[in-house]
Amino acid sequence: MKAIRFHEYGDPTVLRHEDVEQPVPGAGQVLLRVAATSFNGVDGNIRAGFMQGPIPVTLPHTPGIDVSGTVARLGDGVTNVELGDRVVGFLPMTGAGAAAEYVVAPAEILAPAPTGIDLADAAALPIVGLTAWQALFEHAKLSSGQRVLINGAGGAVGGYAVQLAKSAGAHVIAVTSARSAGRARAAGADEVADSAATGPVDVVLNLAPVQPEQLAALLDVIRPGGVLVNTTVWMPAPSDESRGVHGINLFVRSDAAQLSHLVSLVDAGELRVEVAQRVPLAELPDVHARAAAGTLPGKTVIVA
């Protein structure tokens, strides 16, 4: 089968499109015929060698943590999926990824794919959708009537966060560039700003790669007792103990139940999956290069 792999850490030129042996599922695993994976910023950081501490991988390594595809073979003991099932999942970050024609996945991380969108496009959902969900509801405990400021609302996670917060009955303030303001409004934001000075709010979700002093300044717009959830995990979230404002660092994890819920929202028309472009597997090195240059147009799906 064909796969993209890197044999050493480095810039996007280390990515190779090559022939590899088709993997065999072990106990509790399934073999998926990959429909697509998607590009996430963490893919570039792993490839560059920046995540060797928190996300150690074995070289050569196949990137691609999101996956959508069809169950092609069952390992021993698998009962939650069947041959031919169309599924999505958030693969283990330290294992082989889905930038390949086939990938082995733990059966327990898989959820049924949305039925109302193309199976390849479903690969745009798992990581970014779960990040938004876990930040808002698992960590910030967002509830109806609260005010939430989403800093970096124009990105892929931000788009889901705006939709989910709005559907939960929150007042949503989207902080993003003028270029992405229209997308934030379309996602349901009540207010769109280019500065995080808008407050007071109950929750701040920071999705932007800000400087430490900018992150600390976000505390000023949070009401006493509020929460700052930060997804830039290399920079700890600050707190303001004098006002009971708590900073929480989020490192997204795979959760099949949560992913199944997100899929149900997609199928109900309550959550929109946005895909900016689809590219063939062989062009993944170019996607990494464009991401490093800051020229990707948005969420990119890699079709196997």
C-alpha cells in the first residue's frame, strides 16, 4: 500500500510517499480502508521534532491523527464494529497515522461516521471537534446564559467552539482577524471583535498562539469565579487566585462517546463540518509546507 512517512525529523521535505506493508490488526483492533485524514497543526510539530517529549513516535512514522474510513478487517475480540462499517476516529498520537491507504486503529476509539456528509470530509471532525467540546463543557463547564470569549475563533477549533457554545445557549464573543470575521458570524457568534478586550465574560477559551503576557491579559476580562481554558499547552494557563479565576490547560484526548455525540449533532444539522480543500495523499508534503508558511486556506482533508 502507499503511505506518507518520515524517517527523520525535519522540515516538510522529510515526508516521503512510499510503498509499505499493509498492517494487520491485533486483538481489539480493526484495519481501516482510509477514506481520508486531515491536517492538524500538531502533525507539523511532530514531524519537526518539537513534540518528542509529550508525543514520542517511532521512526519511520506515518502522520495523520484524524481518520475516516471503512472497516476492512477485525482483530480478535472486536464486537463494537462490523466489516463494512463507515467510521471516524482520533488515532493514538504515538502510533502510525492515517496518511496511508490502510491504518490499524483501536476499535474502542471509533464512532459511526456522519451519514449526511461525504465520508472523506468526516475526517475534518475528530480532533478539532473534540478539542472544542472538551474545552467548553468538560473543563469550562459552560452553561446556558453564560458569556464566553473565544480567542482565535477563526480557526478550525474556533469554528466548532462558536457553534457548540451558541447551541448551548451561551452569548458568544468571537475574537478573530478581519479576514475570518464573516466565518465567525456565520458560525453563530453574537459579537465579533479583533481584540480580546471585550468583557466581562464567564469563560475565555484561548486557541491562539499568543505570547505569555497576552495570555495573562485575558484574565482581566473574566468575572470572579470564571475560567480560562488554554489549548497552547506549551504555555501554562495563568490563574488569578485573588478573584477565583482558574486557568486550565487542555490537551485533547480521544473519546468515542463524545465523538459519537458530535456526529449526532452533524447528522441533526446542528453542527456544520467545514472543509476548505481536499488534496490527494501524495500532496501531503505540500500541505505541510503551506501550513509552515501560513498559506493553508483552512481545514484540509487528505484523501487516500
